[in-house]
Amino acid sequence: MGLPGLRSRKVVPQRTPGELDAMAVAGALVAAALAAVRDAAVAGVSTKALDGVAESVIRDGGGIPSFLGYHGFPATICASVNDRVVHGIPTATEILIDGDLVSIDCGAIVDGWHGDSAVTFGVGELSADDAALSEATRLSLEAGIAAMLPGNRLTDVSHAIEGGTKAAEKQLGRRFGIVAGYGGHGIGREMHMDPFLANEGAGGRGPLLAVGSVLAIEPMLTLGTTKTRVLADDWTVVTTDGSRAAHWEHTVAVTADGPRILTIG
């Protein structure tokens, strides 16, 4: 049964159960690629080598890398190390060292459907601050996922992400910056679709969530500023104060039985 008046009110685009299953196939391939990259990310390895790992997993699994060639992006993954927030371009000259904080964003297409996910992890031992940053970002993602319920509105998810960040600050005993101007998005047969999903703000606004609605939820936090700038490569986004950043993301569907994460193995 639909919500009363649902047809006359704007709704985050919905997918059928079969379409969600198809998206989950793409999502599982992304999860496998991210797991392989994480296993390969040791000191002495280049971010370009990690890109090759991800591309191999996706192609061997029958998928196509979503990011490669997207608006000219030259790689399968975004590899954002330390003060890079998102959209870092993997290179052969960037060699990981112990203590690096690494965010990997990855997408895959299978049978025309997209999956999109990101994880943050450390190379070797992370500092206490970096570990707290990654954990806070992951907890903010979990809070956003929990708000993917029928009848909620788009900004209820934004508000939940912000609330998750505030709760993490209390739990972990330090402040975090919520990166301004970046956030999640609709996803389906295109990687980036309307609506834009902010990572903070008041709830109760925007289109409704209904059974089958899908969003890519992706909080980005820093140990300092909320402000960023784009490097000369026209892709890499870094914090303006050099503080470290973390990025976690899942593609998530609204179902009658609660949120369904589509980007898990």
C-alpha cells in the first residue's frame, strides 16, 4: 500500500525489487573491489597500483568501472590520501607510507545499473586522531542509513548524518568538520542523479522517501576546517588548512523491511 497522496507529491526515484537486486549485483562488485584495494594498501604500494587492483576485480566480475572516463576522470578509483577529501587521482609516484589515512571511492556498472561506495582506512597504525576521524565518519554514515525509511523526507537523512556526527563528537571527545558543499546523490542507471543529499541541515524538507527510493549516502569529515579547494588537476579536493579528511559511502535503498545496503558483499 502506498502512502496517502504519494502520487501527487515529489518522491526520491523508486526502483522495483528486481531493479534493486540488479543494483545489488553492481554494489557487491564495488564491495569486492574495495576489499581487494584495502588488502593491497600497504606501505610501498602506489595508488596507481591500487587502481589496477580495483579495475581487475570489476572487469573480472563482469562489470565496467563507473569512474573511468567519467567527465574525463582518468582512473577506476578515487584515491584520497591524508588531506585530500575526495576525487584524488591515483598516480605511480604516490607511494603509501605507514600512518597514511586513505579514502577510496569506487563505482561499478553491471547490466546498466550502478553501485557506488567509499571506505577510509589506515596504512599500518593510524594515529588516535585519524582513527577517531574515520570512525566518526562511519558512524555518521550509519546514522544516515538508519533514516532511509518510508515517509521520511530527503533532509531527514541529512539531519540524521549531522546528528550522527554530533553524537560521534561526544562519544570520541573531539570536534570534526563537516565538509561544506559536498554530499550524496540519487543513483540508478546513472551514477549521479538528483536529488543532491547534503550532509547536514534541518529535517522535514525535500522529496519523500518511498519503498524503492535509492540514495548514495556519503559523509565527509575533517579534523579541522569545513572548507576545501580543488587542485590544479581540476579533480582533487583538499582541505584548505591541511587537516586530514575521511569519506565513507554506501548505496542504500528504502524497503518496507528497513534500509537495504546495496554495496555489500
